[in-house]
Amino acid sequence: MPGTATTLKRDKRQSKIGEIWRRLKINKGAVAGLAVILFLSAMAIFAPYLAPYEPNKMNSGPRLASPSMKHPLGTDSFGRDQLSRVIYGARISLYVGFIAVGIGAVIGGFIGAVVGYYGGRVDNILMRIMDVLLAVPQIILAIAIVGALGANLVNLMIAVGVSQIPRYARIVRASALSVRGQEFVEAARAIGASDLRIILENILPNCMAPIIVQSTLGVASAILSAAALSFLGLGIQPPTPEWGSMLSLGRQYMRNAPHLTFYPGLVIAIVVLALNIFGDGLRDALDPKLRQ
């Protein structure tokens, strides 16, 4: 019966998610990392209600003021409240990180599934292109793309996303090579399913575990790349608050006002560490070898 089959599939999926969550909870570091990510995400969503001042309002306090009760993280060279700018900066940094990873995962995952399914000449041609891209450092590739397209938010996300495509292509290809010979793929081919349908419905769903793990780690890498590009003046342009551009603005005042670089750098370090710890814990929770 169709209804019964659907219910069984849903129950099995919920049982699998519950099992993964139980294994994840054992890792206290992963849970702490997830809590930090959720906290920063909530801070970004509710930034207008949490920020004490408008992030771009000049002269909201004395220029280059040290942290105080009125301005807990001090003010910058334009008298703007640093706490407000750090809170709003979470919106940009997390937004760029998630969108860039989405670009890399979707395009790279599809390329990896295609080459893993077909193999042969298609595999050789596309993976040699991926090897060339992997040979170029990610930040250098992103700089080249932004330099060609121009410095703005959309181009920054495209640049960081494209620079991550080879990693996802490699990871999904390895999984697809082991999946394409399974019986359910042969059964789908026997009933006349098209190659595209087999890739989308049989290959990719069985490659989701490594994609999810790489995505959590990729967000951290994307945030660092976006911050580096903004630091170099190739990312988010002033006066938009973004952690990398805040670091770039504060570097000339490191002697007089070290808080301008300390707090944005600290937030970047915290979010990257949280994402990496959570990604490691999620990888262990999804590892088939630990399911016994």
C-alpha cells in the first residue's frame, strides 16, 4: 500500500536522524560548537533588536574610544559603535559563508556525481580541470575571480563558492564510484530510468553524508576567505559592517586602539573554531563504521 510504504520510509528516516543525533550528543565539543553556531545565527537574525546603535551611525560616541559601559566594545575612527557593527557583521559573514557553500556544494556535487557515474573520458576531462583548480590556492583563485568580476557582495559569494567547487566534486566522485555498482542503481537502469534521474534520485542522495560534513567545514573556510578578501579591499565595501573589512579598517590603529582588530578577529576565530568542531563531531556521527 502506498500510504504504508510512505509511512515506513518516514519512520525509518526519523529513526536514522534520531540515531545520528544520539551519537552527536555524546560529543560535548560538537554540541558546544552547534550551540555557538545557533547563537551567532540568532544574533544575525535579530541584529536590529540586539544592536544598541545603528551600525553606520557616525559620532554615536567619541572616536577611537576604549570599551566602556556605553560602548562595550569601544568605537572606531568614525565614532561608530563596535558592538553594533560586530553584531551586524555576523549577518554578512554567515550569509556569505552559507551561500558560497551552497554554490560549491550544488555545482561541485553534481559534477562529482556525473563523473563518478559515467567514468571514462568524462571523468578524465572534468577531474583534470578540477585538479588544475585544486592546484591553485583557494584564496588566490577567489582573488582572481573577484578581480575579474568586481568587488561587491554577489561577486564575493560567487568567487568563494567557485573556489570550493573542486573539493565537493572530489568528495562526491569518490562516493559515487562506490554507489554506481549497487543493486538499486542497476535496478533503476533496468526499468529504463534516464541517467539524469539515476544521478539525482539514486547517486546524489547516497552521497549526502560526506556533502553535509564538508559543508559544515566549508562554511568556516568560506567565512575566512570572505574575511580575507574584505581585508584586502576586494570583498564587502565600506561602510557595510563585515568582520574582515573591520579588521582592515582597524589595522592602522593597532597601537592606539587595539580593540578595533581584537574583537572582530576574536569573533572570526570563535565561529571558525565552532564550525570545525561541529563538523568533526558530525563526521563521527555519520561514520558508518560507528553505527554498530
